Amino acid sequence: MTLYHPYVLTAMLVFFSFSIGHAITLYSQSSGTWGPSGTIGLFNDASNGTGTAYDGDVTSWQGSGVDIVIQSGHTIVFRHSSFTIGNLTIDIGCKLYTNDDNAFFNYILDIQGTSIIVNGKLGNGVPVDPDKADRIGIALNGGDITGSGELTIREMNWTLSSALKIVAKLNLHMYYIGTWYPYYLYTSPGLGNAPTLTISAGGQLNIYGSFAADFDLQSPYTSSTNTYDYLGKVTIEGTMTIQEGNLIMKNDNSSGQDFTIAINTGGSLILGNSILGNGGVGDPTPYAGAGKVLLNVTGTLESSATDPILYTSNRATVDMNNTGSRFILNGGTGQFLDDDVLGARYYDVELAGTGPKALEGSVSIDNALTFTSSGIELGNHDLTMTKVIPNGQTSDVFVTPGPTQFISTTGTGIVKAHVPRGGFFSPGYTTFPVGNGTYNALQIESYSLVADYLSVRVANQVLDAGTTGTPITSHVVNKTWFIEEDVVGGSNNNLTFMWSVVDQSTVFNQSKTYVSHYTNNAWDIDMQYTNGKAAASSGGFYTVSRNGVLSYSPFTVFSLPAVPLPVEWLSFRVKQQKEVILLEWKTAWEEDNKQFVIEHSSDGKNFAPIGIQKGKNNTSIEQTYQFLHTNPDQGLNYYRLKQEDFSGDFEYSDIESIFVSQAATNVKLEVYPNPVKDLLQIKFQQSPQEAAQLIIVNLMGQEVLQFNLIPGGPALDLSKLLPGQYVGLLQVASERSAFKFTKE
């Protein structure tokens, strides 16, 4: 940053200005140097060189009435500390630059006219080294910067009394190594005046370079004394890019002295970092005063920062809820869809960049969510799509989702969207592009009498009690779709569920599937497909539908066995209740089911019957059975169920095991820590007189380790033991004890 304070800069330009007294245009005649002892006859007041010649120095001429034209093919080196002219034109194939990128101070060209036309180059262009750039700076009295060429300068300063419009490509190199102002695009002082900058359609303002402070579009003063109060507006109708650093939206001006940044329709503001507001939660250095800053977006705001918007408050507002506004997340994995915008509300959102994005908090989108190259994870936050879909039409709020880019419901967050009212001949459609690890879209075909908002999330297991209980592990898609409606009643929808083969349990039959609804405290049978139906297959995904759904709660997809069996098992589990063992099992349906024979084994191989439970014969309602084993063995006990039908056919359930110990014969001891990582300590409350032996078995009864214990001896080394649950069997003379522990 030049050390010229704007007041000092203005005074110096006036001091060195020698007005020619009448308007004149000077044309370059060759390449050369424009500076002290500059090239003789570098300019002429006739384009063909037949008029009066002017040397390229500072002593003989300059002024607001002198327009400069750099003619085609000429390269001019500008080396004035400050030089005043009227208007500037650089033709195609020309360049005006300083040929100096090492010094801190700039060469200043003060343009007092209303026009800069660059079809060639002003400056050297963006350097390969981002910390080096041509030293040129320009001071402006407002006006237009136009042309098909490129401007690359170190700073730009314009007076508050005049509007500045950019219709060209302007690069500002923000190489800051001093201690003056933390930004380079600034305005000269003027109490109460309104700086106006417009980047017009077709114009580009590119802020780049590694600078030491953040970028502020407002005045260069951050003092809380409010000596200078600024109103103003920056309007973006073309493209503005801030490649590095943050965009500051802070204002220390007094009440009513506010600032607006407007991204109009067709305009784009592209940020490589965050937007910093003022006075919000987490702001480390809030500005004093009461001035407000509004970033009002009806065009496109794009960011690659992980957290795009920070510190917003009633003094710093980002409004994305305007018709046509678009927020593009172009960063990496975990980039936030920010809830710090006004009302946590967007119009359009596009998910670009790489990796899934994340919700910072619950947000609403009023028009569309576009999946360009990534998806989004809700976590524990909600995403609400507020757009109302006309009756009998297809929702267009989700654009180009797919197997690698969808809404992932990894927590308690839900996605809510409008489902239109349909009719018999004109149903409405809404597809929820949801999933949890994999893509599990839900399509709703609406024949409802009323429109409503439905919310959806997907969980990665199916529980026998719907939202609680034991996971079902056979003949099931390991996904539960939780669906709710805002207004209960009036629904009549066809639901289509999607899954891939990796979502299926180990036993699953795609040719006999049906959608099950958890209702009346049980998973039901879809009565349209009591014998199951073949799932549709496309591109590695399967789908199956259920029609005429009138109410909501958990849904999943089951399959029937490939060969019809009299019973479809849902679950089988055993647990100890004091001195007895409780066996509990559930069935989805039963056909000609006579009874269940409960069988027990001490070794997992040889089973004997211990009881009988009658079946329900024929039923399509989920059934629950219980049985108590009152005399289990000490140690491991194994159980299985033998289902028998009236024809004499039978099948077995899976085998379940449980360990039982008898407290009456236990040796009193303490075992710690539990869970154990490497070393397990066993402490006897009364030291045994004889040697003790410890055998460690897994839950299948297999011996994995053996120790001879010495009272007061060292801790047992279990570092080689695989993680899991184990049982310790301790034998001391005729007494024995057992304990459970977990190896981490």
C-alpha cells in the first residue's frame, strides 16, 4: 500500500499539475519511457506525428485537459511518482506498465477525466509469483473503465463525489507489506458523501495476491471517532472475485450511515475465503458505532471457504432470500451451508466442489437445491424446501441428485418438502433424494385430497419395535424410512423405495419383496402383495412400491423366502432374569403353524426339548412369543426353536447363547478395569490356600487363554486378545466363579 494518505495524494497531484489550458489529445509515437528524463518526442498531438511533439517527462506538461492515447504496437514504461492527465486510451496490442515489481511505493497515474479505455494492457498482467505485481496505481475522479483488454494495478482510489463503473477486466494485486490500511480499493475522504462503484455486465474485478489483512470495500478508516461517516453502494452486475483473504462487512460509522453491497441479477461475487460481519457471536474485534452493512444478493454468491459466513448480526446482514439469488458451495468435504444468512433462508443453492457439504444449522431453501458434483449431510439439523408445487405437477426443487450426490441423513435431521395435491388422472410427484451412506431415494406419487409437507430421514437398521428394540437381520433391507406429514389426514400416496444390494441382509430375495409399515405396534404385510412382488432393477438399484398409503411412521422393505415357509422370523433373543432365562421371539406371519419346540444344549451341538409353545396357525399379523427356562446350566447355555407345521414339516431358528453363573459357589474377588485394554487385575477378597486356575472363553464357549494365578501376583496380559466380550472361569479347589468382561 502506498504511504500516500488520500489528502496528501490529492495535494501532491495539484502541486505538480501544470494545466495546458485547453483540451488536447496526445498520441504515442513509439515505445519508450514516460517519466523523468523520459523519451524525447514520445507523444504528439497528431496521431500520425505531424503535430507538436511532447517529451515523456514530468516537467513540461500534464493536466486534466490532456488525454493520452497509447497507439497500437507501442509499449510505454511509466515511471512517474504521480502524473495527472484527463482520459486514457490504450489500443489493441499496446501496454502501459512500470517495469518494476520490487519497490513498495507505487507510481501513481491520476486520471481526472471520465474515461479509461483499455483494449491492450495497463500493467504487466497477473504475475506467476502471486507476491509480485507491477507497481502502478491509479487515482480516479470517477467515470468508466471499459475495453476488451486487461488492467492489473496495485491500488485504485477514486473520489466520493463521482461514481465509478467498471466494464473491463480489472485485476487488483493486494500485496500488503506495510502498516497503513488493510485494503487497497478505497475512496478519498468526503464527509457524508456516498461512494458508488459498479461492476457492470461484462466487467470483471479480480482481487488477488497474498496480503496481510482482509479486504474491505468501504472507506479506509476504522476509527471509532466517526470523523468520517460514509454512505455508499457497491453494485455487482458483472463478476467480482476475491481470491484470498476475507471480505469484511464491518462499519464503525454512526447511526444511519450504512453501506450496501448489491449482487444484481446476472452478477457474481466469488470468494476464496469467508465473509466477516460485525458484532455477531464469535466476532473477535467488533467495530464501534452503529453503521450497518447489507450484502443483498439477487445474483450469485460463490464461496470455497469451509465456513463461508461469520459474525453476522443486525449490523451485518447477508440476504440470500431474494428471487433469483444463488449460493454456490465450491469448497471441499465438510463445507457448511451456512445458517448465518438472513433468516437462515436461501433461494437457490448449488452443491459444487468436492466431497459432501454439511449443514451448520437448520436452513430453508425457497426454490431449488442443485447437486452439481457433491451431496450434503444434515447431521442433527433440518433442511426445509419451502416451494409449493402446483397440484398435479412434478416437484422440481431437487436438481440432478444421484447415487454419489444426495442428502445424507446421518443424524436426527430431516429433509422436508412439499407434496402437491393430486387427482386420479393427474397425480403429483415429489422425490426425496435421501440416503444414509448409500442412496435410498423415496418417490411419492400423490393422489391426496390436500397438499402437505412431508419430512423424511433414513436410518441404517430395522428394529423389531419400529423405533426401538432388536435389529432385524434376515429378509430385510437394512434401512428404515421415517416419514411424517405436517397435517395429519388427507393423504393418499403411492410410495416407492430405492436401495442397492449392499443394503440388503445376508438372506434377501429380490423376487418376493414388499413394503412394510410399522403400525399398531407391529410391522405389517402389504396386503396388495401378500406373496411378495419382484423388485424393479436399474443401474444396480432396486425399487418397490406400496400404494394407497394413508398414514405415516416407519417404513422398510422385507422379502419372502425363495421357497414358501410356514413362518417368517423377525427376531429371536435370550436374556437372563435372576435365576431363569427368558426366550423371546417374533414372527412376521404364520401359515399352518402348529407349534414351536424350544430346545436347549450345553455344548451347542446336542440339543434336547425343554418346552412347547403353540403357534397361531394362520396369521398375517406380527406375533410375539415368550418362554422361561427355569433350570439353566452354569456356564454357557445354547437355545434354538424348532417350528413345526401341521403337515409335519419343520425348520430351525438361529442358535442363541447366554452365560449363566451360580453366585452360591463364587469365590469373592474384584476384577478391574472393565473394559480392559491390555492388563487385567484380579484381586481376591480372601487369599486362597490353594492354586487358582483361570480359563478365558469367548461367547461361543471356546477357550482362548489360560492362566495359573498367584495371590498378589502381577496383572494378566490380555494385549493379544481380540476386542470383544469374554467370560472368565475361575477354579479354586472345589469352588468356582465366573465373570464377564469386555476387551477393547
